[in-house]
Amino acid sequence: MTTQIWTRLDYDRPGKQIGNLHLPYSVHRSAYGTLTIPLGIVAGGKGPTVLLSAGTHGDEYEGQIALTKLLRRLQPDAVNGRVIILPMLNAPAARAGLRTSPLDEGNLNRAYPGDPLGGPTAQIAHYVSQVLFPMADVYHDLHAGGSSLDYSPFVSTRLSGKPALDDKALAAARAFGAPHLLIWSHSPDPRLSTSESNRQDIVSLGGEFGGGGTVSTRGVEIVEHGLQRLLAHLGVIEADPALPPPPETVEIEVLSRDYYVYAEADGVFEPAVALGATVAAGDHCGDMHSIDDPARSAVPHHFHHDGIVICQRHQGLVQRGDCLAHLATLRKRN
């Protein structure tokens, strides 16, 4: 089956177009209705096609803001190639400020390669996989920690196992110029957008640029400047001499499940270390308190590996199985 999603925009037309994808969605209040997903295309001379998305999770805002500003600013006479921008890819989730879609509870970043006859989330994933990815040379999906997590900002790439493709992705991530570059060496889930783009041999980047369901002005700035550097690295735009130099990038990686700490009990979690701290295996991560049974002793939690605390839970109220923190370690470069 082919996609049911359509647009009045023409991906092959030069110039600047701003409109929507339309996903047919028939409900009681609107028999022939569609869900709209904002879409922008800026095309100029010869060059690569760069696909940029944010709002895969609707409560992650830095990428949504940065892509909206980029789309307003970018003009076709300054572009060599084509830039396709989707600032709120999972539009139902983004409009509701939720990680998952309120229409089908779907997590778009666990839905690839999608299904053209599935729910809205599966249909969006299928459109990206079968329509947008075949056009793209480079893909960057911008994330943050959302309502439940805080992240130290980083650009990232997910190893594909294809050396030539991974080398290009690492070069692109270095050109982006974030404070940290994280390599997901442990990434077994095949349903991620970057897992699917790797399968299609597309140079793919990700990144986490904030968290807590808020807007980090630093995170927005990192994304804005990073996208300019990335597009210049790819030859899509000219480098801006007025752009501040990138920070010195620290390369880190996640190598196994031992980098994660998960809640062993329900309760309110009190962290023992700050985001960005350096810890060793066995160090105290924090305590889980049972507030409704104050006589019960707190349950201590500990790290299972050495590393840097790159992510922490934002919300205090926790259920057993929730991620409390995860680490990264300095990458050993060859």
C-alpha cells in the first residue's frame, strides 16, 4: 500500500514553499478531515537534500523553535541543494505538548518503518520512511529530554555498522559543533528514525538539547548555530563569518545497558549527584522515598558503571522501571 498522506507542495520545485502534509483523519466532528503537519521546502542550485525534523516527541521544544526560525530565515538564492523542514513532525503530540500522540498513544520514535494503514503515528513514520528518506542525503532529527528527563546538550550519531556511512556521520556531527558529541554504540532498537535512516544509507544525526518540558535558550542557540555549521559543511549554504566559533567538543559514547539506572521501587526520587557529575560504578545515584509510608526506609540506588551523568530524571514522582539517570563515557578515538 502507498501512503495516504498528501501535500500540495512540490518537492521538486525550486524556490521556497511553506504548507502542510495532510493525513486523512475521519472522526465524528469532521467526516473528511485531515491532520495537518507543517512542512517547508527551500530549494536552490545543485547540491544535497537535507531533511530536518523536530517535534518527534511533542514536549521537546528547542528543535521546534530553531527549525521554525531557520525556515523563516533561509532563502532559495542562498541554498545549493534542497532543505526539507518539518518543525513538528508528530503534530498531534506537539500540539498537545505530549511525548506520545494523544490520538493513538504512539511514540513516533518507536514506530519505524511505519504502516500506511496503521494509526496516525504509524502513518507518519511510513511517510518519512518511504517518501522523505529516499529523497534525503542527510537527516537530522532534533530532540530533548521532554517532560520526564533533563539532558546535558549534545549532538549525536548512531553507529550503523557501515564504516563509510559512520565516518560521514561523525564528520557531520563534528561540524555541527555542540559541547558534546555522543555516539550511540549501544542502540539495539530497530524502530528508531535513525535506525531506519541508517538502513537506507542516509547520513544521520540526532541530539538532545534540553529537557524538563521547558525551553532552554542555550539549547536553542546550540541548535541554531549547529545547523548553520552543518549546512555550510555540506555545501548547502555559505559559512557565516560572523558566527561564533564552536565550543571544543568532547566526544562521549554509550556502550551498554549498564550505563542506565532504573527505579527499583515506586516513590519520590532524591538524586545524590548533579547532572554532569563524574561517577564510578557503585556510587550512590539517589534514594527512593515512600512518602505515603514514612516509616519505610528509603531505597538506595547505585550506578552500575563509571561515567559522566549525561541524563537525569526530571520528575520527582517515579514508578518502578522508570529511568533515573544514564551515563556516557569518554570515547577512545583511534
